[in-house]
Amino acid sequence: MMSGNEKRTLLGLLAGGLLSIFGKSTTKLTAEDFRKAEFKTSTQRLGISFTERVRDIFRFKWLKRF
């Protein structure tokens, strides 16, 4: 008779084997794939406007460093 720990180990091995056979295959993503998925948003195109107070708070995040 198997103990609880042995049953869990056996079930884990069985599940891992089945997933390796029938699981979804993944492809490695490249930097180009991430670049294509990333899209730039414009608040003007979205129809959103910010007050000067909000702009002052978040301005340091919007400025790009060279």
C-alpha cells in the first residue's frame, strides 16, 4: 500500500509526463516580438487631457534621458 507522499509523487510524475506530451508547445520570444506587441498611446488620440498639476507630478517620467 502506498503512503500519501508516494501517491502525490506518482501523480506528479504522471501529470508531468502527460503535459510534456500533450502540453502546448511554446516558442521563444525575441526582442523583436516584444517590440511589435508594444504600442505607443497618445492621450490626444484617446481624448484625454491632463491638468497642469498632474503634468507637474508625472513630468519626470515623461522626460527621456540621453
